[in-house]
Amino acid sequence: MVLMETMTQMQMEMIMSSKEFVDAIANNNNLEAEDAFKSAMQSKIGDALETKRKEISKTYAQTVPKTEEGNDKEV
């Protein structure tokens, strides 16, 4: 349930930043549009990195390293 709320919140943030970007372009405010674009991209990239980090950590935690033949000694 918490994940669903987080996803909804992220989607709303993207909609707001997209709306801010479009509004700034419509008002010929290029600096504000640039800030809105950068903010949207930072959020999107951060979310993607966080998702990938979770996928990798889940996979990493589930794998057990295999020992090489003849190298059964503990370090």
C-alpha cells in the first residue's frame, strides 16, 4: 500500500513539473522552463536509479556465490 501511495505521489510530482514546464513555455519564460525541465529530469532519473538499485539489491541478496574448484578454504 505504501508503494502505491509513493507511486501516486511521484506521478503527481511529474504532472506538476510537466505543467510548470508547459506553463513557462507558454508564458515565454525560458529560465523558469529550464528549471522546471531540470527538476523533472532529476526526479525521473532519481526514481529510475532507485528502482534499479532495488532490483539489483534484491537479486544480489538472493544469489549465493559459488566457490571455485580447489579453493574451498575460508579467508
